[in-house]
Amino acid sequence: MNKNRKNIYYEWISIITEIYNNLPDVPALTCPNCHKLGIDFQFIGDLQTKIGYMAIWCPFCLHGIHLSRVRIPDTTQAFSFDTSAEEISKRIPNFIHVKP
Ligand SMILES: [Zn+2]
């Protein structure tokens, strides 16, 4: 395991914590990969149970992570599982998934 790569993964995880702690007013977040400001995120899931997954990505270098089985906060706009793939792709770009 490349140590540096592992650190970048944990930096992405800490960004998620920051998003959860600051919703609905998430400050501009720095990308662990390219260091630009402007991390974006989207929750997708079951709007009744509020469980789903979360995509977090950098719109500049198109790196990010995907977390499954997360709690969807009430303070964020989430897509339901019924949302079409086309609709989701308009919101979430194809990005490279950073692995632990
Ligand atoms: Zn980036």
C-alpha cells in the first residue's frame, strides 16, 4: 500500500465529516488531490428511511469517493433511488474513485 495514497483517502473521509458537521452551510472545501476549492457532493437514497449513498467529488480534477449506507441528513437535498441515471449524470460527473 502506497502511504501517500492512503493519506489522500483519509483526507476525503475527513471532508465527509466536515460536510456532515456543517450542513446545510458547508464551507468551500479543498480537494485533497488537486488542492482547488470547490468539492461537490450529492446524496442518493431512500427518502423515507433516509439511508443511501453519498458521492463526493472534485469538479476540477474529477477525483472523489463514494460512500454507501450513509444517513441522509434532513438538511440536504437528496435524490431518491427512483431518479433516472440520466438525471443523476447531469448532477454527478464521472469521476475517479479514490480507494483506501
Ligand atoms: Zn481536485
